[in-house]
Amino acid sequence: MKGLMRAAVIRAWGGPERLTLDRVERPSPPPGWIAVRVEACALNHLDIHVRNGLPGVRLELPHVSGGDVVGVVEQATDEAGERLLGSRVLLDPMIGRGILGEHYWGGLAEYVVAPAHNALPVPDQDADPARYAALPISYGTAQRMLFSRARLRPGESVLLFGATGGVGVACAQLALRAGARIIACSGSPAKLARLRRLGVIDTIDTGTEDVRRRVRELTDGGADLVVDYQGKDTWPVSLRSARAGGRIVTCGATTGYEATTDLRYVWSRQLDILGSNAWHRDDLHTLVDLVATDALEPVVHADFPLSRAPEAVAELEERRAFGKVVIRTA
């Protein structure tokens, strides 16, 4: 495959102005890889971090981010890829130890290349590709965190910090369909109202309410499970809000990694603290099946054409988004 393609290109590290629409050479798939004509690419905070420059990660410029990709396979280099030609696929962003859009050129472009075995066929070839593009990074992370690591059970209470972001909304939806009771925290009353429309009953406005006190009022001694990927600002409250014998699970630290842990709460309440990192392929298969059977409808905040990629990223970066922001190239 030769020629030029449109892409949202990072040519220098820095702010939103560093993301520009440009024409670059189409990538050619190496052996075992496929070339995919991108239809939809969902954004994540990773796209912002990549544009700003990730400490300790060496990337060559220019670079194209975008990890959550759905598109049609147009070129293959082996038999496995040839079986996918003409099919719509969702790409698993995890490539070895790297991630599509971070360590490899991603999907904020008209074409992207990836290993053939990273392609998950979309069951409904006529479905809106945005429904599936929303899944991998946010919903995949939530699926693994809640069920593989925290072993969430029906009827349990879940205190959810950062409940209105991409991972937070995914956690709320997945936990609700599993029969859990959600206590959702956010500093945005408008976004909390949107969570209630999704079926969340208990919400806490962190700007006006005492989280620990409200959790005590809503539960019998604390939450069974606390989901905290904000870190420094919320970690001390998480320790105080879990019930005796409860669990705390984390997959990140958006407010800072150096969180203070008062160990008295850990031993006296016999808390389990769990880490969860990314997703596995079986998590994505589960999610694809849920969407294909209409058991899950991923929340899409808005979609934009590729030409408006900087505006789309701003929706996420300036915290206006509720759920996923999708860029369409078709």
C-alpha cells in the first residue's frame, strides 16, 4: 500500500496546538500484520499524555496517537490476515509490551497497521463502528479491574471515584449489569445527573459533600469495593470508606502516584489492596459479545471528523466529556 493519507500528526511535544491535520505516507504492514482503513477511533487520556511527551518513553516524531480503532482490513501479509480482508475489525491496542497509538502509530489517521492476531472481527458488520471503538482501553480496563482482579459479586456495594470519566462510566455500566450497587463520586453535578439516568441511584458531589460520611450513611460500615484510580487526592478517603474485610482496587493515579497510606486502616480492617493493569484479550472478547447482543451500550459523548481532531481532544482534556469521544475518518 503506497501513497499519502490524512492524519492528526504530532510533530513536536506540547499542548493542543501541537496536534495538526497533515498528509503523511501510508504505513505498510510488515510480515504477519494487516493494514486497516480506519472508520472510528475513540480517544483516551493516553492521547493527551503521548502528545505532551511521556517521561521515560522514547518516541520518534512525527507520531500519530489513537489506540481504540475499528476499521476494515484492506491489506494482509499472510494467510491469517487474508481471511480478514474486507471485514470490519476491532483492534486490540496491546501489541506485545507496547500499545497502539503510544509505541506504534495509531488510529487518528485514515489507515493503521497492526498484527493480524490483534484483530477481533465485529460480529455485526453493519453496526455503528463507534459502539466497538469505545471498548478497548476504557471498558477493557474496567472489565479486568472489576471482575478479574476485584472479583465483584452481585449485591455488593461499589464506591467509585472518577465516576464520570471514560473508565468511570465503563465501571458504572459494567458493575450495574452485574447486579452491584454503585456509589458514584464526581465534582460535576451535571455529570452525576447523567449517571443517574444510566441507572446509578447513589451519587456524591465531592465539591459539596463529605465522601466518608455519605458512604457511612449509605452502607453498613463502608463499601464492599472501592475503585480508586485517582490516587493522591482520594486514597486516604478510600482507606476510610471501605468496610472491614473490604477491597480497594486501583489501575492508575490521575492526581498523583505518591498517595499516603495509613497502614492502621489496612491491618485493623483487614483490607485487600489490589492492583490492575490494562486488559487481556479475553476481556475484549467478552465486551464485544456484550455489545453485539445489546447487553451493553457504550456511552459515546460525541463524535468528530478527523479534520476536527484538536477540538475532539479538547473535549477530553478540558473535562467536558462524559463517556467516550470518537473520531470518525470515513
